[in-house]
Amino acid sequence: MADSLNERSQNILEAIVEDYISSAEPVGSRAISRKHNFNLSPASVRNVMADLEEMGLLCSPHTSAGRIPTGKGFQYYIDTLLEVRDLNRNEKQNLRNSYRFQNMRMEDIMQEVGRVLSGLSQYTGLVMAPKFISTIFRQIEFVRLSQGRLLVIYVSETGLVQNKVIEADPTITTHDLEKISNYLNSELNGLTIHEVRAKLNQELQNDRVLYDKLKKQALSLSCAALQDEIEDQLYVSGASLMLGQPEFSTPEQMKRLIQTFESKKILIDLLDQGQSAQGVQIFIGSESSHVDLEGCSLITSNFSNQKGAIGSLGVIGPVRMNYSQVVPIVDFTAQLVSRVLDREIEEK
């Protein structure tokens, strides 16, 4: 099968994939014979293409005699044939200059990363902030909304902000809320959310809490604020660029893609999968269980700080995207963001 492709078959498959990436058109045997120095006749190329089609690596659209790579063909190309070069010094500096992180809030940094990734690749940029459970506690504030309802504002050590509305005792005063915030900020600063939850539960079992009304209120409010997992924050930039690709030109394809971007669930699932691996990961929609991503590829990498908070970023585009160009951009951007996160912590 595909594992046993000889050098000739590999060369022709590579040529077809790369020609299809640049043209978005089916590739014929005569074009391969003319363009590439394989010293093979169109008939010989055609025979190899037929073998590759039988293996499921190529297919023939009904409108053309040429061939296009299947998802399986792209997967073989990525796993076996793709050569990704490192960015040179000038390219790295140009990429650094593309980002404007100075004096930006963390949410703005996440959006900026997605915007630049989209602009450089001309596809859609994705950034998923570090998961709430992995972030380090820095500050919590309570804002009265109405009788019995509070807005809880949680700030992580890197500056990410999460908001949540909770029910509370309507008799709690604004002054009480200030004292509660001050107490929690002094007690919980520097702990992970996992450690915060454990500490809160332990403190609530402490007999002394029963005789300290303010402390009991503080623990109860913070438990209510942190008991549920807060929704992942996913920033999507340049979604409209995908709709300009020929693969997604029909109303049905556009609708499916827009729904995928709006719901975000599938994208978050894939970014989650990538967090368990090191380095750049490439997901091909047709080779995954996500039917809605048919015709798409997602290139992702993780970023993290020294205290373990992990987020993900990447680019989603048509399956024929230029992997050799996009992969090093995604990889180096993840390294840049990791350094920014560590610098943000050091400056706090």
C-alpha cells in the first residue's frame, strides 16, 4: 500500500500535491511530464497516477481528466514527503516586527496573534487562551449587579480576564465585597485554580470559619465563582478569507464553514487534542471524525509559560494550503507568545 511507495511514485505524488496547492486545479499527466524533470513520458506518469489512485492517494474529479490528492494523499505527503525549513534570521525578525505586544492586555495579545497569523498566511488565524484550570490566580473582584446577583471578575497572573455572574446574599454590602476581595487576593495569590479550589474546600471544613461571618462569605462566594469550568476562550481572525477559497464557493459549503467558526466547538476540540503533543500538529479534516471540516486543514502549536499554563494557536485553511510556508510561521509564533507570557509574569 502507501507505505511501500517507490521513489518514482513518491516524486509524482509530491509533484501533484505541490502543483495542486499552487493552482487549485486538477493535475494531468502531460503537465507533470512537461513541468518536472522526471524523464518520464505522459503515459508512464499516467500509469503511476493510476496506481496512486488505486491506493486512495489521488482521485479524479468528474469534470476533469486530471487528478487531485485525497485527504489520505495529503496525509502521506505531510508525514513522508513534506520538507519544512527553519526561518532565517531576517524572517524571524520580520515576524517579531509583525506583532505589537507593547502595553497590550492579554486578551488583546491573543487577538493580535490571530490577526497576524491570518494576515501572513491569508487563511484563518486561531488562538485559544490557556485553560482556566491551568491559570495562576492573581486577583478576584466582586461587582454588584442587582439584588442578589454579583459579577465576578477573575484575573490570571498573565492578565487574562474571566467574568461570571453568581447568586449571592442580597444583604452583602459593597464594603463587605471589598473586604472579601482583599482577603481572597491575599490568601490565594500565586496558586493555580486547581490549588485554589482545594484550599477553599479545605478552609470551609475548618471550624474557625463557622465563627467568622466575613471569611465564610468570602469562601462561599469564591467557591460559587470557581466551581464550574469556565468556557474556553477561542479567538478567530480572518474567517472571511476562507470563504474566498474555491473549495468553499457553494452556499452549502459556506454555510457549513460559517457554522463551524461560530460554534467553535470542533476547533476547540482539535486544539485540545494538539495540547497533548509537542511541536506542530497538522489535522486534515477528511482524515478526522469531524465531517464539518471536510476540505480543511488545521496547523497548530502550543504556547506555555514556565508555570505550566498552556494555550494553542494555529491556522486553518483549505487542505491544499502551503504547509512548508505556514508550519514555520505557526511554530515560531508559538515560541514568541511563550516568551511574552513569561515576561508578563516576571513584570507582575
